[in-house]
Amino acid sequence: APLAGRPIIGCGLAALSVVVFQNAEPYHDPATNTLALAAQWQLCITYFLAFALSSGSFKTERSLFTIGVSLLVVNLVIVAVALVMGIAKNREKEMTDDAIFNLRRQLAIEKSHDKAKFDAAWDGLV
């Protein structure tokens, strides 16, 4: 691809990657999926700003510096939000797993009680 078209191609591929990661959730750990999605958003934003810079819209040193600082702040905010969301998702998953474990244990206890009742009733019939 010509040098001028690379940022827009990268932006399109990064946007496609955002959609794929958001829908596929390829990792087992919810926090990892959240962090991976945040990384895809960072790529998309970075390529978009690269496209904006390559278009020649920003000509002064001050505007270029502002774009650079903005990109840095946005990337740091995305990482911070992704970490907080990932931790929250992990806690939610742990609570769900604990509830499932407790329900399975209760089911096993009730199953053994029901089996004992059934055996006692069966022995009474024989």
C-alpha cells in the first residue's frame, strides 16, 4: 500500500479487530478479554490520529504537540478503565463460580438424602 493510505487501512483493520474481539471474546479470563479489547481500541484511535496527521490538518508545532499529549492521555485512560473493568469482571466471575460450587454441593447433599429416603421406602416395600 502507498505510504499515504497506510493509516486509513490500519484504522479500518483496527476497527474490524475491535468488532472481532468484542464479539468473540477469545480468552477464558474476562479481565484478559477486557484488556485485549482496550488494546484494540488503542490501535484504532492511534491509527485514526495517524490518518488525521498524515492528511495535513495539523500544521503547527502546538497542534502536533496537543495531538501527541491527547493520544498519550487517551491511551492511559483506556488502560486504567480496562484494568478497573477487568477486575470487576473477575470478581463477578468468582462470585458466580462460588455460587455454582455451593449449588452443586447442596445438590449432592440433597441427592444423598433423597437416595437414603428412597432406599428406606424400598426396603419397607420388600
